[in-house]
Amino acid sequence: MSDVTRRSDSVLAAGAGQEANADRSAATTGRRRMPWLGTVASRYALVVVWALMALVYYTLMPHRFGSTATLSSIFGSQQVLVFLAMSAMITLVVGEFDLSIASVMGIAATLIPVLVTSHGWNVWGACLFALLVCLLAGAVNAFFVVIIGVPSFVVTLGMGTLLMGLAQAVSGSTIVSVASPSLSGFALHEVLGMPISFYYGILLAGFLAYVLGWTPLGRGMVFVGASPEVARLAGIPVRRIRIGAYLTGALVAGLAGVMLVATVGGFDSSSSATYLLPALAAVFLGTAVVQPGMFNPIGTMIAIYFLTTGIFGLQLLGFSGWIQNIFYGSGLVVAVTLAKVVRDRTTE
């Protein structure tokens, strides 16, 4: 009787094992049949949330949110933030942290009106001089961080404060402005219903995406950001790449300053710091889309317009200006958390 029982148990166990193997095989087959589903979920979830958010806003206020004016306000007014976020991303890719980018932008946006209005400079000569000053600030950052070895957080925070003070001194702590049709046309000339500066942002993001994804320089930058010591042992010029990142980031931040003056015609030198948080929030949130766990320009652009859509929709619903700080602050916390979670899952 016991032998019969044992044989029955063996048959049942074998049957259960076959069923389990069949289930696993079916699950594996399902995953093989739909590999795109996991890719879409991991890379483009933010885009789906963006679309759903826009749909909710459109349902609540179809005439206001669905107008061409709203579309232009969302996509045609963020070029300064696009350039500034790209500036932050360039240094973050190589493992550095530059807190001075907003002040670098601010000194450029202050120098141009002052030189043109108060000293009679040609507007393009003033823009060139402002960009050279920005490059000098980037070179000073690179010297202390890369050559001397001072932590980037300390150096760039100090540089940002220094530049803000210089901008206030140059401007006399007042709003400075410049009237230049050629400069404003450089940013505001309409192409297909959008200001031409919108396309500058797309070109910048596309160029950086190409460099990071398809050139030896870009791969070296990513390698340095992942592990500087390993990159050095592999023969990558780590020091030159880090210095170049600071210089390029400062130059792009200076271009953001030029774009700011060209767009609004002036600047308040005491407002530089308000641009830093939105830029960082967009860069970190961008690591949750397109290339999860990695700083990437296309993801950064998507994050910028995602955040702008959320804020603009809430303002149309009647929320006051304070909603912007809350949205960007909470967005930065969520973005950094998502970046860490994605990075941890990637390394498992």
C-alpha cells in the first residue's frame, strides 16, 4: 500500500513540475513576443503621464488649454530653461555638479544691456564679450575643481554667489534693459508659428544627443561620469574631459543669458538663483525617460515641457504663482528619487 502511495505522490509531483515548467515557458514566450512593452514602460512612462495630464487639463478647460496661445506659451517660452538645463546636464554627465550655471547666465544677461545701453557697445560685440566672461568663469571652476581638487559643490556655489554679486554691482542692483531689433529678432522671429529660439533648443538637444551617443568624445564623457579611475586606466583623458565639460557648460549657460535678453529685452540681476532649481529638476527628471538612469538631452527636453505643462495647467485652473515653486521643488525630489531607483535596478 505504501508503494502505491509513493508512486501516486511521484506522479502528482511530476505533473505539478510539468505545469510549473509550462507556466514559466508561457511567461517567457509572452515576454519574447512583447519585448517592446517593457521598453516603452521603462523609457516612455513619463511621456504617457504627460499625455494623460494634458488630456485632464483639456477635459477641464477645453477652450483655454486647447488654444494655440496655450500651445505657444508652453513650447515657445522655455528656451532659456532649455539652454540652462543643457548646461547643467553637460557637467553632470561627467560626474561634476555645477551650481554656478544660473549666475553665469545672469552675468551674461546683465553685461549685454549695460554695455550696449550705458557704454555704447555694438550689441553683438557685447554678446561676444559676455560669452568670454562666462568662459572665464567656467575656466576658474575647472581650475579649482579639476586641477586643485576642491569639491565642485563648494567651488561652484562660491562662484555662483560671486557672479551674482558682480552682476548686481555692474547693474547697480536695478533692472537693466536693451532695445535691439536685431537681437530680439534673433530669438523671436517666428517660424511655423513658433519663435525661432524654440528650434535652437531642439538643435542643441539633438547635437548633444549625437555627441553623447555616437562619438568617441561622448562615450568618453559617459565613461568618466561612471568611473573616473577606470576611465583613466582605459586611456581616456579624464582631466581634459572634465575641464572641457566646465567650459562647455559655462558657454551654454552664457548662451542662455543671451537668449534671455533677446527674448525679454532685459534682466534683473537679483533673480539669477530662481533659474537654478527648474534646470536641475528637469535634468534629473529627464533620467527617467528615453535612457533610464542616464543624463540625456532628449529626456531633459521632455522633462522641461512636462513640468511646464503641469505648472501652466494649474495656473489656468486658478492657482497663483506659488504653485511654480512647489511644483519644481517636489519635482526635483521625485526626479532624484526616480533616478536613484532606476539606477539601482539597472545595476542589479
